[in-house]
Amino acid sequence: MCMYVCVFLYPKHKIATNSFIYVFFFQQAALPRATKIDLSNNQLTSLPSNFAIALTNVTRVDLSSNKLKDLPSNIHLLQNLQYLDLYNNQLTDLPVTFCQLRKLKWLDLKGNNLNPTLRKVAGDCLNKKECEAAARNVIAHLKQRQVQMENERLQRLKREEEMEAARLRAEEEKQAKKRAERKAAKEKKKAEQVPLIKVKSEANGRTPVPLKVVAPRTSNKKEKKKSKQATRSSLLGWLNLLLMVCLMGTLSGGVYLYTDGDFSQKGLNAAFTKLLENSYTLADITAEAFQPENLKVTAQTVSKNIVDSSSAAWAALEEYTGDLSVYTTPVIDITAQGLNWLKEKSILCYEWIYNNIDWAYIVETIRSALDFLHGQWLVVCEELSKNKAFMSGVETIRTHAANILEFLTLLWGSLCKQLGIFVEYIQEEGPGILATVKEQAAGALHAAKQSLEGLVK
């Protein structure tokens, strides 16, 4: 079942047209199930920023005979759009993101003051065939422009990096020159002081005593600092080793689960395909969860659960302490104000990120990279399967892997047994320990309450 929406205002209502479209149509109505939208002949000069967000399922849009000067940059979010009529507007160019409308099959740009290049690419669109060709050619042209812009951006970044590197080299050379000048000045001053000492000694009739060069001794503080640094480096090394072992164990467990223990080429290929499918599913679920509406519902649910849990915990605490609202009410009010301020700022940041970052393009790029890796993986597996020495080594590793798996199974059984003994101990001794802890906590709360009452008095 589809929804068709048609909005038409006569020219005499020109002043109210944009306000109606902005406030009612896309702010309040936000028709998520609409598939066909007709906004022709409405004197529109621009579209709201959430135009594409509000009409994610639309397949046909008619914006002909308006006064549109540009399209919103997030027009690419209309992923299901197939038919777009922009006849008789004031467009001069299209946003580069327009090339991501992969399902677009029909496009009419006649009657617009397009730049010469885009006008030539779009053609005349005098019949269905020419309008379909216009859609294909415009998308291909904008894709090429997007690639060119990306290359220019990369070149600009490269030039900036080279300039920054040159600046750092010049700064380093300048610092090195200053250090060399200071060193030369120090040596010159030292050389001037030696003859002065000799002259004074001869004037007193004494033979000058040569100065002893004493090697500086390292203080105990420096030795302790070096010892601490060595100890810290050793700890960091062990920590990095532990993290690497955990990571390797996690990866090994994941590979085993995805392959179901089958490490043959066929099993690995099937596991990689399953991993790609799960990645796509996870990306779709994540995108759905981070929709503003769904995120708002989730935040409300989490807030309600936190408030309910806090109220229950506070009620249980007041059984031992009595009414503490006199002390806590000011703190709660200030905290609530701070949380409301933080909530407003977080919503503004999230809306900016959601509207200005092309997440669909990022996800599509990651998917393309995974598909490319999968293809290269198949090529590598095919080549390695022809190598007899490699396959012989794989069989040897597989034999040892079976022995290791058997050992890990025995170890897991032993751990489970010890865990069962621990659980039985907790079940037997837990009530007594809990009663003791409860008594100690009640005594501590009573003492704290008495201290607070004394401070208040």
C-alpha cells in the first residue's frame, strides 16, 4: 500500500507556500510511508534540510514549475527515488551527492539555468528515452566530478603535509644552529678563563696547579628514576603481551565458531561469507538503532529504568538512615539542571553529525572493501591450494590443533568443576556472610546519620 501526497497552492498564496511546506509538511507530518510526492506549481524557492530524511521511502517526486535555486546536500538519502521532475526551476547546478541516487531512472532538468557542462550532459529530455538517458548521464557525470574533487582534496592535503614537513625541518635546523652557537660561545668562554688563572698564579709566585677533571656522578634520584622507568617498561611489556594473547585467543575462538571446526578452504570461504552477511546485518541494525526516533525511545527507556532503580535504592537506604531529602534535594536539583543542559547540547551535536556526515557512503565504502577482500581471499586460497608443500604444512598444523583442542577441552572441564565447588561454597556460607555485612553496613549508616545530625545542629 502506497501513499500519494499532492500539495498545490495558487500563486496568490505565494507568501505562505514555503512556510506551509517547512512547518506542516516536513516538520509535523513527516510522512515516512509516502511513495509519491507532488509539489509542482507552488512557488518554492528552497527545500527544508530534512526533506530527504522525512521521505525515505519515496519513489517519485515532482518539483516542476517552482523557483528552486538549489537542492539540499542530503538529497542522496532518497535511496528509493526513481522519478524526479525538476522542470522549469532556477537551478544552476546539482550537489555532488546526487550521484548516490542509484535507483534513479528518470530525470527532467529542462527550463533551468544550468551551467553549460551539466546542460550538455542532461540533454533535452523531450521523451521518456531521453529523460532516462539524462538520469544515467547526470549520475555518471557527478560521480566523475566527485572522484575529481576527492583527488584534488588528497593532493591539497599532500601539499599541506609537505609544507608542514618543510616548516618543521627549517625549525629544526634553526634550533640546531642556535644550539651550536651556544656551545661555541661556552667553549670560547672556557678557553678564555684558563689563561687568566695562569696569569694570576704567576703573579703570586706560585706554580699553577692543573685542574682535575672529575667525571660527574649520577645522583641517587636519577638512579631511582631509571629503575622506576625500567620497572614501568617491563610492566608495560607484560601488559602488551597479555593483550596480544587475549586478542589472538579471541580471534582464534571467532574463527573456530564461524568455521564450525572446519579449517579447510571450503570451510574458510563459507565462514568469510557468513562474516560478510553478519557485518551487513549489524550495519543495518546499527543504522536503524541510531535513527533519531529510535534513539529517542531508547534514551527515554534507559532514563526511566535508571530513575526507577535509583528510587528503589534510595527507598531501601532510607529504611536505615531516615529522611535525607533535606540534604539531597539541593544536590538533585543542581544535578538535574546540569543533565538537562548536557542533554540539550548532546542533541544538537548528534543532529549535526547525523545531518552532515554521509554515513550511507561510509557504510557502502566499507562493504565494497569487504567484498574486495573476500575476492582477494578466494584468489589466495586457490593459489595456495595448488602448493603441495603448503597443504602438507596445513595438515600437520591441523593434527596438532586437534591435540590442543582436546587439551583445552580437558582444561575447561576442570575449570567448570572448580567453579561448581566454588558455587556450592557460596550457597552454604553466603547467607552468614551476607548477614554479617548487613549488620556492619547498618552500623556504619547509623554512625553516619548521627554525624550528619550533629553537623546540622
